[in-house]
Amino acid sequence: MDVQIILGGGPGRWALGWLLLAFLATFLLTRGITRLIRAGRGPFRNTRIGGVHVHHQVVGIFLMLIAGAGEFTYRPDAPWLQVLAAVFGTGAALTLDEFALWLHLEDVYWAQQGRKSIDAVLVAAVIGALLLFGATPFVDDPELGGEAAVATFALALLCSVVAIAKGKIACGLIGVFLLPVSLFAAVRLAKPGSLWARWRYPDGSRRRARALSRYPPGRRTSWDLVKDVLGGTPDR
């Protein structure tokens, strides 16, 4: 059966499918290669030009620029629309795979801070999948009316902001599209180092003690094990 028929939504949704597929495939391939380089196995090595280590995010940025310029300039139909979408997805994966590097402005790829790259990729993949299957932050149900649509979107946005302030960034971003996710995160206890905790959980308070008990330093969850499988174990 034609995937475009399954997804529906016309060529734009079809292009998004190719973008997401290229994004996921590139991320998995990139992580596989970088883990081989880290282990000193296989033919792969870090790319150096004039003694400078050229990170793969540089290639990703150029690919996104090329794909974006091609789309805005030529507005192509199929199949070039799908080709540009796949090129953009490839570039986005290469760039977000080193999200922690351009966030911290230093090479923390295999450090604990480098796990932010895995978080960024997973959040982007989830949002892409939600968009692919029709999720939208805007309510388009004609039975609700304009005022209800605006109120629903405002509530989702408010819950997302609170969730992010509580240190639950992934839930906050995904919750823009899925209100229950951001609502659940917004009413839960904040993480100790979050903005919300600094504002609302003073030192010595019971809420701060509860936050530290629930999120102790070095705490690892089953989600961390998933990230270890996908991205490799960080350096100790």
C-alpha cells in the first residue's frame, strides 16, 4: 500500500515522512560510526583539516542550509520535495547529534553533559512523529469554535512553560502537541536545579527536601539505560 495513502495530508506530510526517516537513519548511523571511532575499531577516524577537528555538525549545518535554500528558492514538486526533505533531515540529525557541543561551546560529546544531544534528538524525533501523524498545537475541530481553540492552545502553552521551568524540558516541548504530557509534568514536583525550584523551594523547606530525595545527584533511570544503548555510555 502507498505510504502516502496511509499518512494522508498530501505531499507536505509525505515529505515530512522522508525527513523523519532520514533523520532517524542518519542519527543511528552516526552514533554507530562515532562509537567505532571511540573504540578504535574499523576504518573510520575523526576528520581533521589543517589540524582542526571538523565535527559532523558542520556538515549538518551546510546540508540544512542547502536544503532550505533549495526549498525556498525553487518550491519543487515531487520527487525533489522529498529529496530536499531527506537532505534536511540528514543535516538536522548530524547537527542535533552534537547539540551539547554548541550548547556548552566545548567538546563534551562523550561526557555526561553530552547526553543532552541524545535528549535533543529523541525530543525532535517524537515531535516529528507527532506532526507526521497529524498532531498539532492548534485545535482545528470546528465544533469547538475559535475561543475554545485559543483557550486550549493557551493552556497547553502555559503547562509547557511550567514544565520547562520545573526542569522537565522534554515533557514541556512534547506537551505543546500533547496537552496531557505537559499538564502531568506541570503538576509534578520540580527538579532541584530547575528555575521553579530556585523560586519556590527555599533551602531547608520540605518541598526542597522532597525534590532532592526524588532527584538525587547522579540518579539514573531506565531512560538513561535507553540512552546508553542509543548513544553509548558516557565517560566517568
